[in-house]
Amino acid sequence: MASLLYRLGRFSFRRRKRVVAVWLLLLVVLGGAAATLMGPSSDKFTMPGTESQRALDSLQEQFPQASGTTGTIVIAAPEGGKLDPAAVAPVVRDAAAVPGVVGAVDPFQAGAVSEDGRYALVQVQFEKSADEVTDAQRAAYEKAGADEEGLRVEHGGEVLSAEVEVGSTEAIGVLIAAGVLVVTFGSMVAAGMTLLNALVGVAAGMAGLFALSSVVELTSTAPILALMLGLAVGIDYSLFITSRHRQYLTEGMDAEEAAGRAVGTAGSAVVFAGATVVIALAGLTVVNIPFLSVMGLAAAGTVAVAVLVALTLLPALLGFAGLRVLPRKQRESATGTSISSESGADTGAGVSTSKDGATSEPREGFGFRWGRTVTRFRVPVLLVGILGLGVLALPAADMRLALPDAGTAAAGSATREAYDLTSEGFGPGFNGRLIAVVSSDDAAATAVAAKEATERIQGTKDVLAVTPPQLNKQGTTALLTVIPKAGPTDEATEAVVQAVRDRVADIGDFPGAAGADVALSGTTAVGIDVSEKVADAMLVYLLLVVGLSILLLMLVFRSFLVPLKAALGFLLTIGATFGITVAIFQQGHFADLLGVDTPGPLVSFLPILLIGILFGLAMDYEVFLVSRMREDFVHGAEAQQATVSGMGHNARVVTAAALIMTAVFGGFIFMPDPIIKSMGFALAIGVLVDAFIVRMALVPAVMSLLGRAAWWLPRFVDRLLPNLDIEGESLQRKLVPEQRAADESESEDAVRV
């Protein structure tokens, strides 16, 4: 692996103009494809095999006029007043006239008026699903009745589930990342080149993703997740390779050789770090949840592009940059050969020298001092770290999952205003209405079953009301609207859904209703089913991803204990991340600081996404830190010395990488959408916990305790596993004789002279 990447790095360096031209051409092609082929995103959360999905499919087939999306217009009279039917009628007419609406129900005819007569609900039925409703139709719906004087009119419902758009707030994270790069490198050129490389990878990945959106249904959050990860890993992977390239330059290597060595060694770590992220994200497909599969594959594709860009475009850019990737003082003191005239830049580099010409020893950095401190006090570090993370994980025991509703939407938004006004006038249950679909092959059986189901549901605890059945033209399918007392994400509503399903499960055995079936659906029921299925799949997914990654890390490190230690450390990371996220977003502690005005259950798919993404990123840091320990150990260092050396050489760059990832993810915390806000926060805090507590404190402490045993692997296993040579051992054996021969040739030439 290392030898192959070494040749790739040197090739890209020598043919830098061609490599850059190829990437620019690819960007143009992908950009054009995205502009012409991009399809709309979707907010549908389908869940094959669940009762709620079965009900929706039945409606689509048997009752298409009731299968489209819905809207709810909330009307309120001034305080102390009552609504007049004549004043409400124009709102109903305006709503019915909206293009794509098949009907709007007068609240006075439907009985959708509050007891005090001050509030009313106008139910609006659209012909198409929310994804098929146009922006013009939504705009017309939001204007319906808006000009009625003396009334407060708010528009809500499924039809206004707006797409998540990328705004300017995430640019804050990119700016912080740029600042970290400048401080880390001490060179504007190195920082700008690293950031440019990452942006090219993100642009290529996102363009390819949007080009595929015409044939693959993307959720509105899938591109956001891909953007998050593409930026974060793109910057980090370029950072690692550039840092190793700079190290080789300061050791006196020719620039081309330094680029080749950097790609061969650090680039090998990038490949396997990226592979763990891709495995974790692609593994989301095994849980058989369509929108999660799309999100995982979209992000995995962007990460794969980021790896490819780091291995090819970056060494080409290093060729153009020359010695300018080094700080000015290092450039002035560097000596060596010059780069080819193609770039026009001097690339010689060497060790630093003092004013009298003597070679100076490099000043020991903080990473070495930190490594020695941790290994010296390894037992206290382990105790404090493990106990501290355990305490942070305690709130996770109370974690609840649900799909977001309008009650968690940004304060002041149209959907939030309609939600709050509905709760004020009718109670929170009117925002979480359920739909019971009664169906059979016989109209008479359907009528009997619908009547019996109405009575059973009405007698269920915490059910407020059940509307009379609505029948399709054939009379074979009936629709019942169930109003629970509690809100959509309340625990009591979950209990209502389960109780209703239990009470109507045997409706087909009721006399006269033979063969009838009742399925409960609606946005609330779908959210509950999604949450349950995700929770059931979480353990299986965790075992699969962790198991595959442990095998991959065994290939990388030729060790049994190092991958096991890495996986156990991740469990500490994910526990603490869940705990902190639950404490803020669900329990409401310090919620105001993050702009969370309404704490509630976590988004149902957030935990499983966090497991996949954070595991991949955690293994990134594990690979970059421990691969250097392994590299030094393989090249003859003692186990303890190798641990300190690995920390010393990579602590600075891993710190920068973690801060960059935190900044990129943290930039999404400022977005108003609750899904993106919670996702950005959880990823940012997870990276901080894993990088600074687990990988840079607990890992060296454990490695110090294990000593040489950390690198133990049974001989028969060692023989079975292919040697991937991530440390560049074969490359070292190949290049050292070549370098020695070159040095001897130079000596002979000097003697002749």
C-alpha cells in the first residue's frame, strides 16, 4: 500500500498541471450535470414493513383523494371575542381556491370550533404529496385568509414542511478552520492550499450527489450531512498529509521525494481512516430504512471523494507551492535541491542551522511533554477519564426518540405559530392527530368495522375524540381521525398509539366485519414507528460496524488489543455524547445558549447516525495517532518510547484536526432547523470528547500500560492477515539502500573533484 501511494504521490507531483487540469475538468462536468439533472429533495420518512406505512400505502391505492398532503389554517378571534361564520367563510373559500387543493372544510360544519367559540380549524386537503406541491402553491396557501381584518390567521400542516437550506452560518466554521490552519502551519500558503483542496473535494462530491438526485430520492438533510463530513474530513486528511510533507522538507528531502513519502505514509493512514468512515456510513443500509440508507451513502461518497482528492490533487498543489508551505523562517534556513523549473519555486529544504552554521536540534514540542506526562500518570488519567465520561453519559439513560414536529420548529416560523395557536385553542393533541384506515374487500364489512373501531378507539384512555368515518367511492376504505389528548411527541401519545393498535387488532373477527383490517398511521404514528425501528436496529448496526472496523484495524496495526482498545474507547465517546446531547436538547439544561427554545425528544435517527459518523471519525484519530506509534515501533523504538513519539509527532496535528472538525460541525449549530442543530452539536461535542479525552489521554495511557503486549498478535492470525504496510516499512527498506547509493555516488564525485 505505502509503495503504491508513494508512486502515486510522486506522479501527481511531477504531472501537477495535468492532475489539476483533470480535477478542474471533472468539476465542470459534475457541476453541469448537477445544474441540469438535479431533482427535488424529499422530507418523506417511509418505513417499509411498519403498520403506519401499510396504512399510507392502502390510502394511496384505495383512497387517493385523501392520500395527499394536508394543511391546517388556525383562526382566532380577538381576546374575549367569538368567531362569526360569515367572517370565517372567506378564509375557507380562499383555501379551497388554492391550486392543487381538492377541498377545504368549513370548521362550523365540521365542528372544528373551540368551546369558547374563539378558535377554529380549517382542514385543507391537497391532491399531491408534500414533495409534489410547488412553491407557488405553498405561497398561495399561506396567503389564504391572511388579509382578513380583525382575525388572527396562521397557516400550518404537513404541506409547510420546508426544505432545509444551507445558509451562511456554517461559513463561520470554515473561517475558524482557516484560522486554525494558519496557526498550525504558520504559513498562509499551506493553510490556503489545504482549505482549497478540501473545498474542491466537497464541490466535486456535492455536485455528483446533486447530479444523482434525479434518479435517487434525497432527503433534505442528506446533502447537509454530506457537506458536514466532506468539509471536515477533507480538511483533516489534507492537513495530515501536508504536515508530514513539511516534516520531510525540514529533514532535508527533495520536495518531490517529500511529497511521495508523505502520501506513502500519512496517505496510507488517510486511506484506512477514510475506509472506516465509509464502512460506518455505508453500513446504514443494513438497517433497511430508506432515508437513512440514502443519507449514509451520500455522505460516504463525499468522504471517498475527499480521500481521492487528498491523495492526488494535494501532492500536485504541493508541487506548485514549493517551499512556501513552510513558515518564512524555515524557508530562509532550509537548504537542498531546487524544484524543477515547471513550478518556478525553490523547494530545497533542510534541517535548521544556527548562525555559526552548526546544526540545531529541534525544540521538543508540547506533544512530547504531554505524552510523557500521560504515560507517567497513566493510572490516574485512566480513572479520571473513565469515571468522568461515565458521569457525562448518565442522562443518556432517559433518552427518548421521535421525529420532529412543528412544536420544535424555529420560534416565529409559520408552522410554529400555527402549532402554538392550535395548542392554545384546542389542546396539544390537535397537533398530533392520528389516522385509522379501515379497509376490506366488502363495503358492508368496512362499514361495520369502521363503526366498531370508532367505539373501541373512543373508549381508549387519553383519546379526546374520533371523527365520523369518511368512505371512498367504493365504500371499501374508511378514514377515521383520532385526536389524542397529548402532543405529538409526548410519551402519553406513544401509549395511545400502542393501546389503539391493541384494541383494534382483532377487528376482523367481529361479527359482520370479517376480513376487515385497521391500520393506524399519520405523521405522529409514522414518527413512533420510525423511532422504534431505529432503536431496534441500533445494537445490530453497532455490532456490525464495530466488528468490521476491528477487523480492518487488525489489518492496519497487526494487533489484537489495539483495535479492541479503540472500540472500547469509542463506547465511552458515544455514551458521553448521548448524555450531553440529551441533557441539553431533551432535558433543557443550558438550552437557551444554543437557541433551543423548546426541548424535546431527540430526532429518531440521530443516535444511529452519530454511531456511524463518530465511529468513523474516532478511528481517524486512532489511526493517525497509533499508526505513528506503530511506525516507530516497527522501525526499532521501544514500546514506551514509540508511544511518546507518536504523541509528540502527531498531537499538534490531531489537535488542529479536532478543532477544525469541531468548528465545521459547530457552524451548523446556528441553523434554525432542529435536526441540523442537534446533529451539528452532537458531532462537535463527540469530536471534542473523542479527540481530547479518549484518543489523546486514555489511548496513550492504555498503550503505556500494555507496553509490547499492545502489538501482540497470534502467529497463525498474523500469517492469515495480508500485510498492508501502513507504516511504510517496505518503502523504508526500498528507499534506504537507494539513498545510501546516492550518497556514496555524491561522495565519489566529491573525491574526484
